[in-house]
Amino acid sequence: MASGGSATGGGSRIPSSRPGRPGFDPAVLARGRLLLALAGDARGRDAADEARTLALRAAADFESGVRLSGRHGAPSAVRCRALLDLAEARAVAAGDSGHPGVLEALERAVEAVRDQDPALRVPALRRLAEAHTARYRHTAESAELLAADGCFTQAEALLGRDDPERAELLAGRGEVLVARAERGAGLPVATDAVRVLRAALALSADSDPHLADRRLLFGRALRHHHGAGGTPTDLHEAEWVLARAARGARDDRTAALAWLERGEVLLTLAGDSGAPEWLDLAADSYHHGVRSAERAGEPLLAARAHHQRGVVLERTAGPEHALESYRTAWALWQRAGAAQGPQARSTFERMTALAGAGGR
């Protein structure tokens, strides 16, 4: 086998295919996978340009391999895996797992094994669902969420009840359903979100590294279910599960998000009457959120937590204490370059109103 050029400018050599050989040559795919692995290594070293160059070379090999596999009747499993690898290479090259080229490759991968073993179809459907979810983060188009939900649903139907992949698949679908509920999709979607995430949690061991994230999602689902027409028990269960998510989180960012979400639930429980016990718990939750966000190095989350704590303190401790929280939040918004955002403007308005009313 001939050798190609160096992938990184050093001594590593990339095997090339044998251009004179007729038919499908698996060496093309092997070379692509080596290039893709090197691209992953470059990403780990924050060498973005090198990673992109290697990923583009890998994508070219995978495109060639896919074309030859179809022309020479290679097994569907080979073609599917090549398309999955092509999707990954395109995602690395574009720096975007929801890039249209990624979606195109994954759709072809799903089609390649449409009538094949579920062991082949489930990973392809899951990857396609995740790509639609990533695409939604860029476009905010509800069609992407619907497509992701459909792919997750198809994949879920192919798994046995006790399949070890089921919890991850349910959590992925639950995230999509929560996003749809946030867009006002109504009570049926919010109900599905609660059902799916409850099932995901039931299948998650206490040692599962994703347990806190799933509890956080479940708490959000319960809050949206209540908002869409559910019952007060939704809020009580949400408060309980979000506290567990925050205290059991393995990283400070997840903990901060859970404390913030719990604060929102507690404010809703306090209602217009401002029940002191719920407001005190909300203030404490936001205080924990501030500390977790600071430890995580997340100034925007810390600003949100300070702002929300100010909202509570206006009702409990008085304008002077609230003003201090708003001022801290405003400084963080400015430092993060987010002073023009809607919540930052809200912080500024409350800060100036309280200062003008006699605060320090």
C-alpha cells in the first residue's frame, strides 16, 4: 500500500487507497477514520485549523468510500457506518453538528439500513435526532424539533424495554419535548415530556453521570406541565427533584441551572400572595445558584441568579438589599458584554428605579 502525505506535518503517515484496484476498497474508509481520529486529537489540542483540514480530508475519503460502496454492492452496514463517519467528519469540519451536510449524510445512513437490524438503525436514528436538535439551536425552527422527536420515537420503538441504551434515548427525546413545551406546544406535549423523562429517570442508576441533567430536565418538564394546565402537585414534585439535581450535580454549571430552575418553581409556589416560606426558599435557591455559577466560571448564569434574587429580596428584605443584588447583576452583564440583552435591561430598569426611590 502506498503512503500519503503527513497529516500533521510530522512523521505520521496516512495510508492511501490503491487507485488501480477495481471495485470497493475498504482502505479508503480506513484512511478516513484515521484522519478523523487525528482531527479529534487536534480538536483536543485546540488546533482548530488543523482539525478542520484533517476533517475535510476525512470527509473526502468517506464520500469516495460511500460512492464506491454503493456502486459495487458493499453490505448496507458498511455503507451506513461510512455515512455516519462522513456526518461526523462534516460536523468537525464545519464546527457544527447541525450543519445541513451532516443532516444529509445521516438521512442517507438511516435510509441505507431502513429494513435492516435495529442494532444498525437505532444509532443512525439517534444521531439524526441529535443533529436536528443541534440544528434547532441555530434556526429556532419548530420543524427541527418535530423531526428530532420523530427520529427519537422511531428509535425508541426498536429498543427492548430493558435495553441499556433506552435511558439515554428517552432523555434525548425528553429534552426535545421540553423544548417544544417551552414554545407553547400545549398540555399533550408537556404531558409526554413528563412521562418520557420519568421513564428515563426510572432507568437511570444512582451512579449514572447524567442523572443530575435528567433530573433538571424532568423538573423543567413538570414546571411546563403546570404552566400548560397541570396541577399544583407538578410544582411540588419539581421543587423536590430540582433540589436533588442541584445537590447531586457533578459539575457546578448543572448545579447552578438546577438552583435557578428551583427558584422559578418556588416563586410560582409563592404566588401573588407572596407566601414567606416559599420566598425565603427561593432567595436561598438563588443564593446557591450564584455560588455555583461563580465556581463554574459562568458570569451570565451568576448575573441571572443575582437578578432573580433581587426580585425576591424586593418582596422580603426591602429595596436596599434588592438594589445590591441588581447592581451586582448589572456589573456581571456588563463584564460579559451582555448589557443589551432583555434580562440585563430589566436589571438596569429595576436598579435605576430603586436607586431613584431612595436606595443607596
